[in-house]
Amino acid sequence: MNSNQLTKVILPMLIALLMVLPTGAVAQKKPRSAASNSGAGSKGEKGPAHTRLPRDPAIVDALRQVSAQRIQQTIEKLVSFSTRATLSVNNPDAATSDKGIVAARKWIKSEFERYSADCGGCLEVKTDTFVLQPKARIPVPTELQNVYAILHGTDPEQAKRIYLVTGHYDSRNSEALNSTNPAPGANDDGSGTAVSLECARVLSKHKFPATIIFLTVAGEEQGLDGSTHFAKMAKSEGWQLEGALNNDIVGGNRTPGDTLQNNDWVRVFSEGIPAAAADADIRRIRSTGGENDSASRVLARYIHEVSETYDFGQFTPKLIFRRDRYLRGGDHTAFNEQGFAAVRFTEYREDYNHQHQNVRTENGIEYGDLPKFVDFKYVANVARLNAATLAALASAPAPPAHVRLLTTQLENDSKLEWQPAAGASAYEVLWRKTTDADFPPENVTRTTETKIDMQQSKDNVIFAVRSVDGKGHRSLPVIPEPERGRNAPPLER
Ligand SMILES: [Zn+2]
């Protein structure tokens, strides 16, 4: 077919196809000037008719400070410790050596302290140290240390709400028990550690009503040990931890010759049925069709909305409705298991030659998790998305509490009620079809009251309610529970 025939045959077909498609399908690429009311994208794309959420200038400013160069320095510094194997803490010269996990954790702490010095001591830098008794991948009693910095909320009422970003700073090579040979861990998980540090650096220059924690954990490669200890501490101390962002393998691996990597995409994994769901929760999920609306999935959708609100160029999260990669695990699961909403960010396409491998060349293939395979601009995009999400959440009013769908009598409309939320000036009720992956931005009803009668059946849609403040910050949406409460007997047929 020559180009003339192409014009005569294909083009009319294409035009006919475009005419029958709904407009939303044509304007499939998201609008880039998300805050503008024009709805038109900056690249001439046709945006949807609805108005996007407003941007917070402070968050825009924070995102501008994220630096690919700083992230590169962080990752190269982490790699310079040669190995960050959790077991290297037991090596004879661990305390004084400039190699190994003790040197790495000391350096991470000093970085947090440096950022804090730059903001007048605004960060509380802490360590969570404990000894793990022998078990699989822990042959002898082993000291672990999580290192973290707290940016306390400025509003006494809101400061108890906590949002967290984490990455694991331990690394491994081909052997899980090796603590002496190089385990550079540039991507796994120097990249995630760098995201946590960079978020701390840029967000510590701002103040937020709610609290943000920047965490780096050890022991991931031995069995999620650092994060499990930390999440259990949060649970036992009654922290109001409303969302955890785990970044693990966010280096955007760029092996020469690999044409299948997509560095415009980062995957965001979220669990369906919550790991911590009790039997009563599971009965309610079955009865109400709540399989796709865990708190973690609500958090994942929030991240997507943030990506459409702020300017990330072509970079966008791809939500994966699965706990983690197929049959695999990560630190967010440790938080899920304690009942917290938590998601995992991971690059679009992993290269297994550059994870958990001894550094070597075999048959012309380079193995090992080296900085030269990391795309630092990509990590910076991931850091921006994390920082924007943390800042948006920590700026927002509290989510509405005790959100209920009244089900005391059978009726075809839907009555929702909730309790007032601190910092909220209004509320928005969202809804979507049960088959939709996300709440369409146009399906929003606003009210200043704490109840609403929606003229559509709860049988056919999924509702959520979120708080809004005077500046347009939105809380995490809350999926209502049936009024009968979670301890009621199973619903009638
Ligand atoms: Zn990892």
C-alpha cells in the first residue's frame, strides 16, 4: 500500500472510528495544565470537560526543588559502602569500617540531621534499633536499625495524622547470607532510600498541618524485618498512620539495548482484600462488593489524582490492583499486615540481571545492581510524585469519620451520613460504577452538611466521601460502611 492509498483507505476509516468513540476515549491522554479551568492541555490535547483539582503553590514549589543530581549523589554514596547487607552489622570491624550497613545507617542519619539543620531543627531524627533472633536468613542474633525523620504537623489537632514514605537501605548480592562481597543495591533499594531522603530534604522546607515521616529500613532482604518491627511499633503505640508509600526498585533500569522499559510509567501496587481484615470485615466486603476498595487502593487512586493535579510531564503512575508483583513481597505488606493503608512504587519493567546478583560479567552480560543502570531523572520523577502525595495528604483536612450508608430500610436512593472532620469546610461525595477502576472526576457532589440523600441506588454504584478545606485540599476518600455496623450479623438476601 503506498502513501496515497493509505490516505484514501485508512484515513476515512480512522475518522469514522473517531466519530463513534466517546470523547473521553479520544482524549485518552491526561490534560497537562491540570490546574487551569480551561480544560485544554498545554500540549494541545483535548482535555475532559470537568475542572481538575486546584494546585497548592507551596507543593508546586517543593516539587521544583527535587533534584536528579542530589538523588544521584545519594545513590552513589549508598553504593560506596560496598555492601549494605543486614548481616554485615556482625562483621568484626563493622562499627569502625567505612564499608557495610553500620557505615550506611550512620550516613543516612547524618543526612537527615543535615536537612534538619537547614530548616532550623524542624526534623526529629530517630532510630529504631532492635535485635532479631535467629530465623530463616538470620543465622545469628542480629541488630537492625531503622533510621527516620519526623516532620511534625503544625496543627495540634491534625498533627496526630501521619503519612509516611519508606525505602529499604539494606542490599544483597546473589547470596542472601553473604555480608562481605559487593552488594551495590543502587536500584534495590538505593533508589527507594534516595526517594525517602529527597522527600525529607524538599518537604522539610515547608510546614504542613499533619505529620510526615521519612523512613529508611533495614532487613528487607532477610524478610521485611525492619518494616515489620516499625509497623508493629506504630500499631502498638496507636499511631494514626493513614498512609505509607513504599518505594522499592524505582531506578527506572536502563540496560543498554533494552527497548521495552517505559520511563514515563511507575507501577503502584495496592492490596485488594486487606491483609489485616478480620472475619467480620471480610463478611462485610463480600456483602457490599468492597473487594476493590481497600484503604490501600483508595490511597493508590489518590496518588493517581495527585499525578493529574500537578505537572509531571508525561510521567504517570500505573495502578496495579494487586498486593505486589506476582507472588513477591515488599515492605508495604508489613504495614498492610498491621492494618495500615500502604502501597508499593516500582519501576515499570525490572531487569533481573541487576537485582540480587553478584557483580560480574558472564557471556558478555553484565550482572549486578550498579548505579550506571539507574536513570536518576526517573527516580526524581518518582520522588516528585511521592513528595506531592505526602504534601497533599498532610495539607488536607482529616478524612470524614464514621461514614455510613443508611440501610435500615430498603429504598432505591442512598442516604449517607458522616461525622464532621477537623479542618474541613465542605465534603464531596464521589461515585463510580462497580465496574469502573476509579472515580471519574466529574462524579462529584459537594455539600457543607454531614449527610446527603443521593438519588441513585447503592446497589449499582460505589460511593466515597472526602473532606475539602477552603484552599481546595482534599482528604483521602472514605468508603462508607453499612449503618448496621461491622459487628452486625450477615446481611439478609
Ligand atoms: Zn528491594
